[in-house]
Amino acid sequence: MKAPLPLNETQRLKTLHRYKVLDTTPEESYDDLTLLASHICDAPIALVSLVDRDRQWFKSRVGMTVTETSRDIAFCAHTILHKDEIFEIRDVENDPRFVTNPLVTSDPHIRFYAGAPLIAPDGHALGALCVMDRTPRSLTSDQLAALRALSRHVVAQLELRRQARALASEATERNRAETLLQEQIRKLSASKAETDRLLALGDKSRRSLLSVLEDEKRAAQKLRESEERFRQLAENINEVFWITNPNKKQMLYISPAYEKIWGQTCETLYANPQSWLEAIHPLDRNRILEAAIAHQPDGTYDEEYRIVRPDNSIRWIRDRAFPLRNQTGEVERIVGVARDITEHRKLEEQFRQSQKMEAFGQLAGGVAHDFNNILAVIQMQASMLQIENTLSPFQSELAGEIGKASQRGANLTRQLLLFSRKQTMQPRSLDLNDALTNIAKMLHRILGEQIQMQFKYAPQPLFIHADPGMIDQVLMNLAVNSRDAMPRGGQLIVETSAADFNECVAASSPQARAGAFVCLNVTDTGCGIPKDVLPRIFEPFFTTKDVGEGTGLGLATVFGIVQQHQGWVNVYSEVDRGTTFRIYLPRFATASGKRATPLTLASSRGGSETILLVEDEVSLRVSVRNALRRLGYRVLEASTGQEAIKVWKQYRDEIRLLLTDMVMPEGTNGHELAQHLKAENPKLKVVYTSGYSADVAGSDLSLDEGVNFLSKPFEAHQLAQTIRAQLDKS
């Protein structure tokens, strides 16, 4: 859509033409400002556009091949209507004024535009300093402020240019007048009075000339001040700003940030421009060289690569370049901006690893939940067999072995649930120093004499809210892992300390957060972990050990326990030098906090009450039903919440207790079912079961293991004790 004309268009055009800048050759001062706008706003296209009667003409351009366009399609024609603000279009395809614009539908395919109007001293808008991109986006507040500041610099350059032209013209006229005057003085000799008058006139002319020269001096000083401000801006940014000739054989300019990022002096690069390519990592070098040749001349060069600094450290660089063309369209210079993105790449990699571990946790939790249903059947049936008096000693022994095998399977699923943060926790307040002291002797026996253990405790108590058994499991798994990394012996150091993180420090890691923490530091002098293996060490079932020597769940279990305790793990390792695991857990000021509720169970006896059993796993439901009937209870069954409600309507007055799985098909879960039934009978007792821990299965409930909750798999006597305890509760 064509932009409307400003109300003062006639006067605005007079002001524009007064500068006599249209159709002039490129000037470095404008090109530098355009490049800086492109860099600060991270935009591939930037223009100094002057809006004439029927066209917009570009005094300077980056990323644009044409020198002018029709005013009818000019974005800058809209910008001059916004004299007091920046005109920004975040996605032109959502703006009906521009959706059919040829600059949008064809080359250069503009999707984003932001322009700061160029306001002359008399208040008229001459044009705009604008940036454009081929993807929808927006500018930050800092970028908007920088674009306004740079637009004022453009106007300052235009004004200095106009003043210089005016002063030069005036000086020329005055010089010519004085020359004519001197000639007349020599010719005229009519009278001394006339001569004196003419000499006086000459003195006045000389004084005027001196005034002109003084004005020129002031204008030059303003120009130098403007150039100095630009130099300070260009040389104090953290990115590397560079300019080369088209064949890359001569470095025309490199900003001081090059020395900080590349670790080499600017003089080295001026002397040998190819040292830029030589510093690129060998695996990236050919790709970047091909991209530079193919894409820098057309302005589409935007690459990420590694460089090797003189100290052999690796840095990641994002490098972008644009061509500068002359009036005939030939590339005169290549300009670019290089930025150090090493820390950004590290955070991205940590975030991807965190997402992957979360996905593994979900998978592990799902597998463990389903497997627990199978183990619950096996364990229930084995425990039922063992209390039968009709079994022979051999059969009783077989039943015991079945129970032991199912218990080992339960331990395996427990580790999976620990990894996925869905295992039962019994946290209490404890001093980490005391917890490690209690397990130290056992660790010495497990690790053997070839491993030298050293404990270094913090001088002050380090109170945490944790499950003591799980903390023991963390240290045990790490110690065994370190022992396996030191087959010929070595040293294992366990340290505790307090750690406090502010927001700035916590931002360095996706898992870290601000606050007070304790640090458990476990360091060995073993073989270390290769860099290609390090990202996978917490994956379940991943192991570098030989077949039969490791399950691949040791470090996965550590990861799950630490996350379940609201902490995180950092790992540092060097091949042949050893590994350090640093575990951070929330720290408390005193030995306060929630303690696990003591488990008080009635004797394992039965009863005659009616129980509604709701379980969608058929084999498990049958096993539980048989166990309850053997104890004397009357059992009513249902496989879903809807079936349970139908049974309830028929036997409502007889049912004393609901035994239900938390997770069921067809919508209604165990908690919702219990709420529905207790609304009709508040005295109804409820016991929940789940393959997950009480904390996870009933995150919005108050569940206690062995009191009103059974974690699968469970044995017959656990079932009997829990049911009886609930029925006997007043």
C-alpha cells in the first residue's frame, strides 16, 4: 500500500534538496554507520534511505544490490510519517499494507523492518536509517536505542556536509571578490580618498574571509568529534568487526576484540590475512573456506565454526559477512562481524543433555511401573505358597527362590524408579557429615586395601532433608564406580563443603539455581572418562564395562536420587588423570524439617469385612483377591473406576474399605474414585496401590507407605497388615 504524503511535503522536499546529497558517490562515514546498524541489530540488510518525490535513494546500503526503489513500495516512505518514534514491523505478512509489496514477495523477501527517521534541524524527515531481515523478529530496547542514536549521527553527517559545502562556496565567492577588489585598487588612482575607501573595503573582506576560515575550522572539529565517537563505539564492542578486500588477500580493518577472542595480535592478521583461516579447526576449515567463497559476495554468509587458539583451547565462533558495492554493482569490500558463542554452545549442549535425561527418565519410569505389576503377582503368589502347610521342604525351597528372584527384580525396578525420580522416599533432617561417617567403614571393606580413602569434612554441620538410605546409595555407587576405574589401586577423596550460589553464578548451568547448598565432592585418580563417553554416563543401561560386569544403572541411580532430592550433579574428568563428581543438595540452617512418619502396624490378622478391590491387571487382582479371602474378608472386584461405581451402588452399605490402584484405564483414577465414594460415605476406609512412590502417585494426597499406601510389588503379609490397620483405625 502506498504511503500517504506528509502534511508539509513541499517544505520537506525543499529541505532534502538543500543538502544536495541525492545521487552522490558513496562516502565512508555513512557506510560505517550503516555497517554498525547492521551489526548492532543483527540484521543482514541496512540502509541510509532518502525519500524523494517519486523514489527512495540509498546513500549507503548493506545487503542490498539496487541503489533506489519507487516511493510507492518504499517502507521508508511510511517511516517519515513517524517523526517521534521508530517504525517497526515484526512480520510484514501480518500487515495488509505490505503483504503484496514486491520487496516482500520477491527479492530481497523482506519479513521484518525497523526504521528510525532522519530528522533535520528544521524538524522535517529526510528519510530513514533502517534495518531489515528475511525472517520475522523484533529489536530489543537496546537495539532500538542504538538505531535512534545512529540515525542522529547520519543527520549530523548530512548537516556537516551541507555546512562544509556552504562554507566552501562562500569562501570561493569572497576570494573572487577580493581578487577583483585588489585589481581595482591598482587601477584606480583618481584620488587618495578613493584609494583609502577601497583599502578599507579590502580590510573588511579579509576579516570576512577569516570568519569563513574559522567556521570551517569549527566544522572540521565537529567532524573529528563525530568520527571519534564512532571509533569508540566500534572498538569497544565485544564482537570482532572486520573489513577486507574482495579477494581476502588484504585485511583493511580488524577491531581490538580479535586479540581477546583469537588470542593473537591484530598486527599478525594485518601481516598475514591467511592466519584467520589457519586458526580454524581442521575439521571446519574446508567448509568455512567454501562458504566464504560462495556466500560472502552475495551477503548470505552466516557460519559457525571452531578456532584453535595459540594455547590450544577451542572457541566457537559465529561469523557473518556482507558485501559493499560501488555505483556499478561491483563488490569493493567485504565487511563482517564475528562473535564468540562458546558459552552459548555449552549451555545449548547442557540443555539438550538435560532433555535427553528427562526422556530416559520417563521411559524408565514407564517400564518400571508395568514391570512392577508383573512382579507383584509373582511376589504375592510366592508369599502365599510359603505360608501353605501342604508344601514339601523342596517345594517350600522353590517358593522361597521365586520370592528371592522377584525381590531382585523389584530392586532393579527400584533403581529405574530412582533414576526417573518416582521411587519412594523417606526423608528426614540429617547432617551430611554424620551420614558419611556412618558408611565410611563399610566403604573401606568394599573398596579393598588397594584403594586409599580420605574423608575431608566441612568444619560446620551440613543439614539436608534427605532419605539416609538413598544418600548411602549415592556414595556407594560413586565409590564402586571409582574402584572400577582404578583396577591397580589409587586414591579416593570424599569431601563435604557449603556452597552458596547467586543468580549470576547459577545462570552458568541449566540445572543450577540460586540458594544455599551442600556439596558432596567425590574424586578418584582413575583412568578418567573420554569426552565422547562423558555425555552418556547417566543413561540407564549404558556401561563401558565388559558383559556381565556392570548393569549400567549405578550412575543412572545416582542421577535419579540427586534429582529427587532437588539437587544436581556436575562431572569433571580427564583421561588418565581421574574424575570428580560434585553433588549439590539444598542446605538447611538447622536440624529441622519433616521426618518420615514411623510405621506402626497391627498384627497380621484377617477379618470378615467387605472390601472393594479395584485393579485393572487381571492376574494381580486375582492374586490379591485370593490372599484377602484366605484372611477371611469378603472381596468384591472391579477392573475400572466405572465398574467400581456400579458395584458400589449395589453393595454401598456393606463395603467397609476400598483397595484401589492409583492409575487405571478409561479416565477415572483411584483418587477420583475414592473421592466419589467417600462423598456418599465419609467413613469409608481407603488403601491405594501404585507402581510409583507415594510422593509421585499421590502428589496431591497425604500417602504413607504401609499405612494407606502399598508400593508395588508387595507381599501378602504387607497387604494383610496394611488392610487391618486401616480397618481398625477409628
